[in-house]
Amino acid sequence: MKIDPYKHEEKYLNWKAKLNGSLPEIREFNSKRILDYIFDMEKGINIAMGSKKGARSYPRLNNLRQRKNNYSPFSQK
């Protein structure tokens, strides 16, 4: 049994459940691309050749989710 003291899985799944198909603070086009990237990482799709195959961990997914504004230089303010 894996212990998750920082509740990474719970945080990520709650964030994913609250999404309405797009990120509110980012333009629609950029939002779709960022969400596609994060969901691909969740499944382990489109990973670099040198990286370990398989899905990314919940701490890694939370890190990607929190840094999402860095991916979109033209976010709406």
C-alpha cells in the first residue's frame, strides 16, 4: 500500500474534477493544448525517448498543473 502524506493524488483528482473543459485564466487555444499535455503525461503518452516509459506520478502532475501559466506566454489577465 502506498502512503501519500501530502495528498498529491487527492489534490490532482479534485482539480481535474473541477475543470469545465478549459482553464479560466488562459485563452481557449492555449488552455486546450496545456490540458492535452497534462492528460498525456497522466497516461504516459508523448514522453521523450530517453525518459522512463509509463504514466507520471501525482506529484509530477501537480507540479505541471501549478506551472501551467509558464507554458502560455499570452495568458489573459
